[in-house]
Amino acid sequence: MARGEKSSVSSDLESAIDVRTHGLVGQALDQQAFWVLAAALLAAVILSLSTDAFATAQNLFNVTRNFAFVAIVAIGMTAVIITGGIDLSVGSTLCLSAMITAVVLHAGHSVWVGIAAGLAASLAVGLVNGLLIAWVRIPPFVATLGMLSVARSLAMVASQNTMVYQFGPDHDLFVWLGGGSTLGLPNPLLVLLACCVAVGFALRWTRWGARIMAVGGNERAAVLTGLPVKRIKIGIYMLSAFMAGLAGVLEASWLGGVTTNLGQSMELSVIAAAVIGGADLMGGSGTILGAVVGAALIEIIRNSLTLLGISTFWQGAFVGAFIVVAVALDSVRGSRRNAVG
């Protein structure tokens, strides 16, 4: 077993000891995701009491559907941040995937061919990002910032910068995938739950997840112990792009049309969701649950601004403030741990 993986096992052992000595409640209280979830629930309760519109079935349906798009992308972003990287191209990747899917469907192909084409385009973006970062050694910020522009430009080329809203013979089926529901739950939420289970399990219980944590915790040590760091990084950026592409397909389906400004500035909300949920921008820590509850809190705040008649221009201020507070709290908690150690 590589030292990086031994480090992860050691971390798991320390976590298990912490549970035995401090209890499950104490461990939960130490997790940032717990407090974010508590804040989201508190905000929901306050909104339910202050306005009659929030707790309605239709509004709750809309909230859960809308936050699912950001949360799906935040799952991939969290994995990237754990490795110490960042992906600023997710919004453009989402747009490119949605546009390629729409163009292929508009040409008369089946819904599954269209979705496959869109996801393949997103994986290609992730592959290029990974190669530039892992092999060419371009900093993640620079590489993904460049791809942000390239991917959106490709979406414009694919559509001739026009809106695509006719999805061929499978139009109704495609629109149902993102805009419909199953068992009373919006389909995007069900996709999100499936992604949470799959990626969360892999990140927590598999060798792949242990290696990601090892790379984020100490990349140099991971290289020296023989871990395939370059391949791990490429895979992570492909995962991030795939999640963005999947969200793009679902969002295009829900909207019933795709324009080249889809997903613009989405990377801010996605990074915010991951960081608010406890992902460390320096790498080495983060959870899928944290990313999801972070996205939920952001959507609840956005929804509350609308219901309370507050200008949506304040949304960016709230999101930015949450990022600063979340990072500050994590820094304080880390300082206390180092002092105790």
C-alpha cells in the first residue's frame, strides 16, 4: 500500500477514534456541512413563517429542481478542490454540452445520441483541462480560465450564436427529462441523488477516493510514493466536466431552449457551494454532502430574495459574504486544531 493511501487509512483511523472518544454528535458538530445544513433549515423555517409562498408545494418543487443543477456541478468541483485545483470552466462546459445536445437533436437524431454527444463534448473539455494542468503544468486557474472562453466560443460556433429550441422527433421526451417529475420529485433532483450516492461512496470508501485525498493533502509525497498523480488529476477534471455537462443537458431540457449565455458566471455559485460546504481551497478536504447542502443554502437565499421582494442584485453580495465567512471559519477551526496538536 502506498504511503499516500496509508495516510488516508490513518486519517480514517483517527476519525474512528474521534467517534469513540467524542461521540457521533460531537463529530457532527465539528463538520462545517452540519452547520450549513442547520442554516439552510433555519432559513427555510423563517421563510415559511414570514411568507405564505415559500412552503407551497410548487415553490418547494422549484427550489429543489433549481438547486439540483448547481449541486450536480458542485459535486465535480468539490473533487477538483480536494486535489488542490480549481475549475473555472464549468459554466461554459455546461453551455457547450447543452448546445451540442440541442444541435444534434435539432438535426433529427434520437435523444440518447444527442445526450451522448453533449456529454462527450464535456468530457473532451475535461480531458484538455487535465492534460494542460497535469502534463503541461499550467496552473489550474489559468488553464480553466482559458477553457472558459474556448468552450463558450465553441458553443457559439455550433449554434451560429442562435437559440435552439426545437429538439426533433424526441422533443417531448427530452423536455420531460429535465422538466418532468417521477414519484412527485423533479427528475434533476433524482439525478442529483444518484450522483451523490455514486461519487460520495467512491470518494469515501474506494482506493480512488483515498488517492484523491492523498494528492490534495500532499501532492509531492503522493508523487514520491508512486501514486499516478497525473492520471488522477486528468480523471478529476474529466469528472468535473462530466458533471457540468450532465447539468447542462438537464437544464436545457428544463428550459426548453438553449442560448449561448447559459451557465454564464455559474462557476461562482458552484465554487461557493463547495467552499460553504466545507471544501478547503488549499486541498485535502471536502465532502459531497457539504457541496449539496451548500448549493441548497444558496438556492434558498436566492429564492428568499425573490419572495421577500428584495432586489436579486443582492444575490452576489450574499454569496460572496458566505464564501468569506465559510473560509474564515475553516481557517479559525484549522488554527485551533494546530494549536491543540
